[in-house]
Amino acid sequence: MKKLFLSLFLIFITSPINSNAEILPISEGRSDAKIKMVVYESLTCSHCADFHKKVYPLLKENFIDIGLVKIEFRNFPLDIMALTASKIAHCKNDGSSKILHYLYENQNKWVRGKTEEELNENLRDVIENSSYSLNFDKCINDKVLEDYILEDRINGMKSFKVQATPTLIIMGEKFEKPLTYKNIKKYLEKLI
């Protein structure tokens, strides 16, 4: 699977990007929020799922919902299944984070199996058993979405030297401490 992802990645970086595509980034918070935050993540990453379950809810309650922080969830797929799941998260192209959070909440149901086909079937089952009405095959075969997601990954590497997930960028600077709520809260409070 890693070889397949590497091959896709190499093809992508040598191919022209479809710049006519208008895909909305997945984000939460007011556009005029004082603090801009970006998190690069991979949907198959267990640390990213932990961030969504343990840290993000507190950030949402104490900073995002009250208008202090805008967070953008950027793609940094670490494998082919993360790329596929990212296409599902972006498929409605409405900027909403609902499907993204749902995929992280249910990660243990679909990130299992020995083959790409098994993983795809698990992901299909999770989506079909949800309240989201998506055309699964159309979503995972969308090349414009694929280009957008892989471009996110390349931009993360070039702009911020992202090498692992999750990686948090606050006000254009890479956050170098462990991604605990306590550490992030302390840093954000200095910026307010």
C-alpha cells in the first residue's frame, strides 16, 4: 500500500494541478477570528483521531465557538486509505467538518483490513450506515478532489516542513510542543 501511495504522490507532483477547481477547505470558526489555526492531519492516524476526540472539543468550546479562533483542517494523507477517506470528507464541498469528525469518531470501524479493497468496503459501510447521503464511488473517484488533497500535503511539506500528523500551525508558525489542550490553551491565551 505504501508503494501505491508513493507512486500516486510522484505522479501527482509531476502533473499539472487543476487550478480551476474551487474546493472549500474544511474549517470552523469566524473568518474574522483573531487567531488562525491550521491542523495538518491524516484520517488513518490514531493520534489525529485522539486530537479530534480529546483536544478539539475543548478548543471548540473555549476558543472556536466564542469567535477567538478559526481552525482549518488540512490534508496530509499518510497512506492511500487516508487519501480515500479525505475524498469522502470533502465530497460535499461545503466546508463543513461534520463528515471529517464522523470519520475520526468511527476510525476503528473502517481502518482495519489487510487489503485496500477491505478498507474501502469498511469505509463504504461506515458511510452507508450514517446519515450522510454521498455517492461513495463518485466521491472516491473524484480526481479534482484527489489533486486538492495531495496539493495540501505538498504545501504542508514545503511551507511548514510537516513530516508527521497531526501538525498544528498557529498564526503561520509551527506549534512545536506536544498537542495537549493545556499546551495549546496556554499558547493561545498569550495571543489573545
